[in-house]
Amino acid sequence: MLAVPAFVCRRLLPTAAPRLPSRVASPWLVANLHVERPFDPDLAWDSVLHEGAGLGYVDAGHQRTAPSDRTVLTYYRAWGDADVAAARTRLASAAWPELADLVLADLAAPHPALREEVARMDLMVWGHAMPRPVPGFLGAQPFDTEPRLGERIAWAHVDQTGMALFEEAQARGVRAAEALAAPLSLDLGPTWL
């Protein structure tokens, strides 16, 4: 089973390229902000920014058994520009202070004192994270990608449907295993699902 994005699969199996979707993955920025502030039980786990540039953030410490004044806020931002290659180049060449300022500026509306509360910020740039869907990006037949790419190779990735969700990843893995089971004379048995 091959569980890689379509752009990687094209390089590994060039003969399969015509059968793979051609969706473009946007570059993303993920920031982990280590903050120290009084614990707030009313703070949501997942917050979307109203009119923000980023997608929002999650409180990575939300499931702690004992509340703490220290947590990590994980912020996400996709650069789904029309020219994805140019956006990727700009993001990859941006300096850490510039990216940190973008994150803090976007989070300033819901958290005006955040700059003073951050003890550490880790930034990660993902050149090909996942697509940023726009109407029509799935194409005419978005769910018809055949998982079998060869006699003993099946493709299992969320790029098949264009929705980067855990449930999609799990479903694509099951579908790929099922596509290989019969040709390889494997019995997945009744407990497979």
C-alpha cells in the first residue's frame, strides 16, 4: 500500500500519473505558541478566527486531567493563493520574525495580550500540506479514483477525495486494502471493519 500525496505518488510511479488527481496542495504555516496565563475553563478547544487570515487555532492542552496555567496554542494558516508556487516560494523564504509577527497579528483580536504571554513559538512551514478547497476543485468525478495502481500496489491517501480528514484517511486505507486483498488472495475476514 502506498500512502503518500498524489504529487509524491507521481514521482514514485510515473506510469500511474494519468490516473491520479491533479489537485494542488497549498503551502501551510503551523505555529505552536507556548503560553503561560491563568487557566480559563471557558476557552474553546478549537477556535476559528472571524475575518482572520489563518484558519484558527486549537488549545493543545485541552484534555489535561489537571488544569494548568501553561498550554500550547496551535495556529494554522493556509496560503491558497491563485499562484500556489509563488506563495510556496514566498512562505519558504520568509524569515522567522516575519512569520511570527503574522501569527501574533492574526491572533491579536481574540488575545490582545498574547505577545507578552508567549514563552516560546515554534514555526513549521509545510510546502505541500493539503488543498484549500474552492468550488469545483474536486473536478467532474471527484470520488472515482481507483486505488489499485498495479498488481501489488494500491494508493491510500486523502488526495483521492481532496478532504484531509482522519476519517477520509482511514476510509482510503480500508479501500486500498480491499482492492489488494483479492488479487493477493488475502482474506480480510469479518473483523476487518
